[in-house]
Amino acid sequence: MLELVEKTMREIVASLDDARVCSLYEGVPSGKRLRAKLILKIASTHPDAVKLAAIVELIHAASLLHDDVIDDALTRRGVDSINARFGNKTAIMLGDILYSKGFFELCALPSSVAQTISNAVALLSLGELQDVELAQRFHHDKATYDQMIYNKTASLIEASAKAAAQLVGKPWEPFATYGRNLGLAFQIVDDILDITQDSQTLGKPALNDFAEGKTTLPYLYMYEALNTEDKAMLLSLFGVVLSPSQAAWIHEKMHTSGALSRSIAHAKRLGKEALDAIGETGVEGLDKVVIQMIEREF
Amino acid sequence: MLELVEKTMREIVASLDDARVCSLYEGVPSGKRLRAKLILKIASTHPDAVKLAAIVELIHAASLLHDDVIDDALTRRGVDSINARFGNKTAIMLGDILYSKGFFELCALPSSVAQTISNAVALLSLGELQDVELAQRFHHDKATYDQMIYNKTASLIEASAKAAAQLVGKPWEPFATYGRNLGLAFQIVDDILDITQDSQTLGKPALNDFAEGKTTLPYLYMYEALNTEDKAMLLSLFGVVLSPSQAAWIHEKMHTSGALSRSIAHAKRLGKEALDAIGETGVEGLDKVVIQMIEREF
């Protein structure tokens, strides 16, 4: 089924009938297709399930194209990003093309489905701005961080599960709860991996978030647990490209302060809430998605 | 009615409940609201006319935010562009927010209307890429130029008129023909004004298109009319910031080759086709829009 999604994505792009766009699209890394997997599992019986999955993945790909420009990210999933290969402007324009073509296809689906997805895309765009604004200075405002990662990451995962349920006429609430918690956990796991993994495993620079001004959950927890002197030390490393000894200090304090284990426990708790929500829906395979995601190498 | 459109646009933006977005939005120049005017004239009786007009203008504003990043434009309508004031990244993110919020609101309108507008936005995004690709080198391919300006400029004006007719259940074909020809004429008039007006009147640098690699209709006609020696001279000025004597040469040849008058005649012919299309629809005021647009100072 996922191959059908890839094929449908290529067909949607090809329907623009522009050789340059097709060729650029071939260079967009495809990723895990998490959102498509959810949609296929929840709405597998519906003739439009593949189409919805393809639309959501095109929109997600568009958002990543713009994210990489905003974050000056030169690699994505271990390969050169589109902005690195063809420049920021091409990445912006290709993103706009995939966004708008995705929206066009979305308008042919039921209005409830279209509204669910498009609402999430508005939140996602807002979340990207909030992420950048938050990165202007160090902060220790967990509520704002929670809102930002909900908008930036969880909203489209929540919407994927909800829209798939709407497509097949299932009560959508448990699926939305599942998707929201899965999405939040997903972002927190990503934030943890930035600290625990090396660059090669990540396919992007390691320990990069804090250097970019992103005060993620492990840093929020760590700051909370540190004494005054160590708080000042942490603040002095905000937005800094770290020396090996500074990186070692962060690693050590992440462990000794309990920030890492607390973050992992939080991600697991969110995963548990996702599992609880879909326990009685009888849809197979959704639990595995959560378990695999939580069990990515910390 | 246009004030109601402005108010509705602000309300849509405000519904995102983010102070930074509201404040950035205040800095977006509002322009002529051509698309809103068409929608209000055609669908004035419909309760959703103002909403449709607001959505289309938000989407149009989003496209201009991204255009200004792509074109490195530092002024827009005589004031500093958002990218000039707040940087490219903020302009990209604000554009994404206005696009996606506009699409979300669009999904609540009838599916035919939503498809008409979203199809045009896909063409518009494609047109921007084609414009940039064409600017890589001098070309004299009028068919490609026609296709590009249709996508980039005319498609959303065509869609505005068509969607307004769809909203009120009028046969939409004459309105689409009207909008398409109006949009094509609009772009060609813009291309002419780049040559005939000074920077102050334009609110942006004059004689800028060819310096930016944009071989617009007057240049296509001029190239066609020049002898071999002058053709070579024109080619040598492609993509060049012009000296006063080079600018004077372009101005002279634009007149003596007949390229300018031929371009003006073409814009007028398109305007006439727009007028012919809506002659019998009985919708008042659409003719004035064409006449005012064609009669902008050459």
C-alpha cells in the first residue's frame, strides 16, 4: 500500500506537466511516511485512503522543504537537502508547489476531511514561526514549548489519524487523541535523540538543537534541576557551537540531573496515552507504530 | 464592501491567536485588491462573497511575500517589503501561515469554489518557478512566456471571477474568460510600466525586469524587430545593471522598433476580449476595472 502512496504522490506531481518540477521532486527524500501509515491503517477499506495519504505526505514534504530553508539545514535524512543542492529559492518554490497541489487534491475529498487537514497545516505553519521566535533567546517556559511542538509536529499527525477516521465514518475522537499523543512523543523522542545520538546515526549534526537556540524538553528539565552556578553555565552555552569539553558537560549534566530519563519517561507516558486511546477501536497495527517510535535508540 | 474584506482578513489572521502573526500582518501592504473587487462585483448578493474575497486576497498576499523573497525585492508598493524589514525567513513563514489559513477557510466554502481557487494557486506557484527558470538565460519563446504569465498572474484573477460566478450559480465561462484576459493584460501592462515609468512612480526600481533576467513581452517584440547588430547589443545587456546610456538605448529601441506600441496594442486587445466576454452578463462595473487597468500611465 505504501508503494501505491508513493506512486500516487508522483502522479499528482506529474499532473502539473512540468519536467523541472518532476525532476526536483525526485530529489526530495521520502522519509518514514508515518502519516501515510496511520491513514492506511485506519482507513484501509476506503477507496480514497491512498489519495489522502499521498496528499498529507506531499504537504508534509512541502513543510520540510521550507523548514530546511528556515533552519539552514544542509542535510535531511542523511542526504543533501533540496536547499543545499538547488538553493533556498528553489526549495521555497518547490514547497509552495507541493503545498498548493496537495491542497487542490484535498478539495476533492469530503469537506470534513479537508478542514481537518488544512486546519493542521495552518497550525504547523504557525508552529514553525513560534519555534523560530522561541529560539531568539533562552526560555524555560514549558507551556509555550508544549504548544509549539503541538502546532509544529503533533497537529498534522493528529489530523492524519482524525481525517482517516472521518473518511471511513468512524468516531474520530480516540484517533485524534492517539495521533496527538503520538505526535508529541515523536517530537520529544527527536529532541532526545539530538542529545544521545551521534551525527552519523542522525543524518544531521548532533547536539544541534541548543546550538540553534532551541530549548527543547531535556534542556527545560535540566535547567530546572541545576544549581545556580550550573544554570549560569548552561545559559552561557545557549546558541554556541560547542567545544568537545562543553559537549561533554552537557552530556554529563543531562544524565546526572535526571533530565534525560525524565524526558524519556515523559515520551513513554505520552506513548501510553496514545495506546490507551485506541485500545478499544479494534484497528490493528496502531500500537506497533507507537512502540517502534518510542523504542528508537535513545 | 472592501472595508469589510479588510476586516474579515484581519479576523481570519486574528483567529490564529498569535500576537506576533497579527503584528507582522499589519506590515503587509494591502495593494489594489483587484481580485476582491471582481469577486464583490460578481457575487455581491451572496453572504459568502466577502469571505471568498478575503480568502483570495490572503492567498494573494502570501504569494507576494514569497515572490519578494524569490526576487530579492526590497520594496513593494513603495514601502519596504516584509523580507526587507524582518528577513527572508520571517517572510517565508508568514507567507506559509497566510496560505494555509486561507486554504483552511476555503475548505468551508462549496467544493467547486474551493477547487477553482486551489487549482489556480497550484498554477501560480508553478508560474513562479517557471518565471525564475526562464530568467536563467535570454529567451525569445513567446509561447513559454504566455504560459508563464498565465500561470503566474492570470490564473488567480481568472479563478477569482470564475469562483465568484460559481458561488452565485451563474454560468462561469464568460467570467473565467474575462478574468483570464484581464489577468494577462494586467501582467503585460506591468511589464510595459517597468520600461516606461520611473522608480518613484513604480515604487520599485525602474527598468528592472531585463536586469533581473526577465525577458518580458516588450523585449520579445523588440528582439524580433532588431537587426543582427542590435540583437547582439540587446543580448549583451541581458541581466546587466544598466548605465544611463545603456538605459537610453533600451528606451530608444523600445520606441523605434515598435516593440512598446505593439505591446500596448496587445494589452488593449486582451482588454477588449475581456470586455467582450462579459458584455451580456449584465454585471455592472466589470468593464470599468478593465478600462482603468489598461489606462494606467504608460
